[in-house]
Amino acid sequence: MATSINSSALGWKHSSFFVQSNNGFNVASPPFKPKPPRSSNFSLYCSAASSSSDPLLVKAARGDPVSRPPAWMMRQAGRYMAVYKNLAEKYPSFRERSETTELIVEISLQPWKAFRPDGVIIFSDILTPLPAFGVDFDIEEVRGPVIHSPIHSEEGLKVLHPIDLDRLKFVGDSLKILRREVGGHAAVLGFVGAPWTIATYIVEGGTTRTYTTIKSMCHTAPHVLRTLLSHLTQAIADYAIFQVESGAHCIQIFDSWGGQLPPEMWECWSKSYIKEIVNLVKKKCPEVPIVLYINGNGGLLERMKDTGVDVIGLDWTVDMADGRRRLGSGISVQGNVDPAYLFSPLDALTEEIQRLVT
């Protein structure tokens, strides 16, 4: 789940709170940030990205005063919902469910119809855009993502090409429909994977627990890895902008495996590419809030701050007060109740949420 809060004149002091079922509950607190100048050639959604009618979650993510803490669930669709289970039995292929407009919309709206959160995140995957720039993959029931031809050499890089957004029309169409369906009652959220995280799948051939191959490439074939990361950076930035232009109010960047790198290596092999994505997106759509989340980011917080994002996600292993102290007041944070609390009695869960909010 994810919940967001931002301060208001009613006593909330510039904070934004998100609750995540996969990463814990999140909180954010930035002061008001001046808005960059607008460009005249934005899409409809980019040009209309900042107004008094913006959804509560968008205002919270920007650090604007709000009347109450907005709440949303990051992993909105999943095994906890009976309607999702029933649909998954009818459509057992994850890729079919996440690459068919009608199914994407239905799944994305399931929790919104049930709980009316302040955010609706598109049902998708960080690997969804891979075929659109030359990397084929499957998702197997037991193994998870499988890359058929991992890239380890200059020869492997030849399959890469600029992202073909026409091949991701189902994402754009889904976002347009979601924006229309929720109206001004909730924010529509899109997301992308960070270059390092996407590269781990492409280099390792799928999910890994050791990251041996890609970490070795940092030393044995750095030019190949840098070329791959640079290509991913441009493709992911284009994909993020495409999501905003299709209707996403906010974009979250998942550097899920960034926490597997020592801090200095993360600076070298992930941070600079994330910064470039943020720069490219903000140049085209400066008002769109961007969130950065890294699993196990306790050792990276200060380094994450100057990526240019508006919100930093904390997992439940980081003390909220310590995270805020380390980051200062100029950026929102989101976090961070341990999702295991969802299996606790309601009063224990409520107490933990109240502890974070106050």
C-alpha cells in the first residue's frame, strides 16, 4: 500500500505520507518549492500539471499545503483482492494482464472502486517497455522474469534501438482512460525502473540474488555497461514523459536493486543516470512530481537527495525521524510502516500509522 500526506494550514506541516504494501508505509515533508518556468510546447497534461484543482496527492508530493494526509496504495492490485484472483485465474499470463488495455484499466481500478484512495497507480511492470527498445523477455510462474538473450558484450548491444512508443500504446491508452475514470478525485500514477535496476535483469538474464555478472562488468567491461545504461536512460526518460503526456500526474522511479551496490558504486553506476532521467522529464514537464524508491536505501539517503526528485521513499528499516533529520526539510519523504503490520490486529496497525503521522 502507499499513503501520502502533505501539510496544510490545518496543522500538517509540509509533509507527505505514503504507505506501501511491498516496501512499508511512507511519509514525506518538504517546504514549498518555487515552480520552474513553463514551456509552451507541453502536451495537454504537461501544460495543465499545476493548478489549484490538482489532486491532493499531487499537491502533497510537491510540498504544497493540503487539508489532510492523502493516502494511496502502491501495490494496488494483487493477491489480497478476490476480484484480482478471479481475474488472474481467467487470464493466467501476467504479460497478458499487464499489456491489454481493458485488463490494465480493470485491475488498476479494482482497489480504487473498493477503497477510494487518493492515488491510482497503473497496473504494469518495470520490464514492460523492454521489447520496445529491443530486449525480449518472458515472465515465468516460478522463475519470474527471463531475458532470452542477456547482454554481456558490444555484440549484444546491437539489438538495442530507440524506444518505439507505438509498441507501448496499451500503456498510453490505459493512462488516458484511468485519468478520465477517476476525474479529479485521485491522482493517476505511472512508474519506471531505474537504469541500474533494469540493467541487472538484462545482464543477469532475470532475477538474481548475487548480482555477480553485472557487478563484475563494472570492472571487466565498463564501456559495455555504460553504453547499456546510457541507452536505458534515454529510453526510460522517453517512456516516463510518454506516461505523463498520456495522463500520469506523478512518476515513481524504482531503483529496486540500487541498494545492492555500495554507496560509492551507486554514485558511479546508478545515481548519475537517475539524475539524467529526472532532468529530461523535468525539462519537458517541470511540474510533474517524481518519486525515487530504492530497496534498502538506508545507506544512500543523503546521496539520493540531489538526484532532483521531489519525494524519497523510505523502507521500514529506516527510522522516519532519522531519515527526515538526514535529508533535511527541503524534500518530501515517504514511508514506512513494516508491511507485516497488515497481519497485526487493527489497533496495532492504527497505532503504528499514527506514530508515523505525528
